[in-house]
Amino acid sequence: MRILQIIVQSNLRAGGAVQLFRLSKELVKRGHYVYTLFDDDPDYRNHFAIFDGSGIDLNFLRMHRVKPDIPTIKTVKKLRSIIKKGRFDIIHAHKGNAVDLVWLATIGLDIPIVANIGAAFQVNYFQSFKYRSAGIRRIIAVARAVKDVMVETGKIDPGKIEVVWGSVDTEQFHPGIRSTLREEFSVPGSKRVIGFVGNPSKRKGLQYLIEAFEQLAGKYDDIVLMVVGVNERELGDFTISNEAAKSRIIPCGFRKDIPNCMAAFDIYVFAGLVNEGLAGTLREAAAMELPIVTTDVAGNAELIHDNHSGLAVPPYDASALARALEFLLDNKDKAVQFGKKARDFVVNNMTNELRVDKIEKIYYDILAEKQL
């Protein structure tokens, strides 16, 4: 097959772009031609060194969010030219911006589109019309929760939506890695590390995790909170009223060595508030066999089954986070058991090979239907 994979992202920091790379790399290994298209920003070209030697055809196009304006028209025209020249069998558009552009660029062209949706957003009228149209042959939802929202709010045929969980590289994320993070930040082995990986945006819920940590800091003098993805300046934007707790919150800044970071954690917390499909860092922490506390938003509970493979708590509730963390701190055997079950679930359901098997089958099914 000749496949176009497209996303309106200019770097590999976000999960959608990483998932596109993993999918494309495996498809090339299986003998397919894969043309990838990313947003063009020269400042981030160094991110794409991992494509070297992969066999993936890496390309860039300056892409704009769809608006009724001249830049959008120019982008759509350029994209349409690429599509016509590429003679693609399948176009796989990752996230809403890419879906919008591809849908417009292929009007009148008989090229099947697969739309990959990674967040549980309500579907408005325009989106519903687009997703129900004949041009988009399949929708891949990264969690059952995403599918349910699309069906309920967009009135989209559930048979058109396939649930394919995002993948984890279980050779990269696994227990037993010797971390250098504690040494780097002078955290002794006698301390227990509660870990967070994410950006400082409000929707990641870091403020609630900080408040939960403040509630626990007085009771446990051996815990620290390591915040990966947030630097010291950004941490200063959060309210930290307890000075004793503040001294034990360590901002680690943006990092590329996430397995190394997670290997330093004793507990992982995902505190996100809204619009998650199934968080990539949650899958990675589970693959690391870490005891996990997650907020029960969108599809996260599809991986972390409460009191079985971790603990799930309501969003916007620092006290609930604190109680869940306290349970794990006080019940080491149970915490270890949760971590093992979480990894088992990932290994059995969320490897890259399993994900690509499902998506490749979707492609073949679409092409078979096209021949009818």
C-alpha cells in the first residue's frame, strides 16, 4: 500500500506525533510505502533525527488551522497537489486539524480517509457532517470513551468507529531500568518519589497534585515530588502555600529520557482534568510497572481499573488524590501488585505490534470495500 500519514504538529514532543512515527516505522517494515507529512517549523527539525534509516518518507508542509481565509486555501491547494501526485491508497489523518485539511483537500478525489481521534471532545455540527461523510471511511478512536462521545454527540454510526488503543514501546519502557535522575537532582535512595510527567497547562491538573502533596508532606517526611516537563519558572506559576512541601517539589524541566525519569519514581500520578483519550504517559508508566494513581477522565479507566491495576479518583479533587497516594505509601505489597497488573495489561493489549496489526487490517478492509 501507498499510505499518507499526516499530522499538524511540528515536533515529536506530543503523543500523537510519536504514535504516528511508531505506526509508520512498523508499516514500512511490513513492506508498505509511507509518506509522512508534518507541520513545517525549522526550529524543530532536529526532533526528526529518529526517522533516519527508518525507510519512512519524511516531509514537511506549513499547515494552518482551517479558517475561511487565504492561508487555509493555499494550504489546502498545496496538500491537494501532494495527494494527487502521491497516488496514495489510504490517507491516515491524525487529530482534528489534519482531518479538516485532508477532508477539504480530497473533495472530488476517491481516496479513503482514516481519521485518528485522540481526545473525548463533543462533536459539533460541522465535525459531525465531516465524520459522517463518505470521504472518511473509518474513525480510529484511541479509547472506548472517545467513541462513546462521538456516537452520542455527533450521531455517528458506531460501526464506522474502531477503538484502537495507543501503543507503548515495551522494550523502551520496562521495569528494571537503572535511573540517573535521582543522582542528577541529589535525591537519596531513602526518599520515596511521587512522579509526574506532563506540561504545565491547567488541563494536566498539576495544581491538584501539588495540593495533594502538601496534604501528605507533614505526615511523610520521606516523600518528594518530581515534576518532569515543568521547569522552575513554570512551577512558580502554581500556588504552593506550604514552604516545607515546596522544598520537596523538584521541577525537572523538559526531558527526552522519559524511561530514565520514570525509573526513578516509586509512584506515578496522572492528574489530568478533561479531554484525554487515554493518556500516553499513563501507558508508559504502566509499562514501567509503576503503582499508578490516575484521575478517572475519558479512557484512563480502560487501563487503570480501580483497585485492580491502580487507583482511579475523580478529577479536580486534591483530597482524593492525597487519599489514594496515602494508600499506596502505606500498602507497599498492594502497590507492587497494582504495578504488575498494569504492565500485564499493557503487554497484552497495547504493544506497537498489536496496534499496527489492527490498523493495517482496517486499511485492508477499506480497500476491499472500495472494490465492491
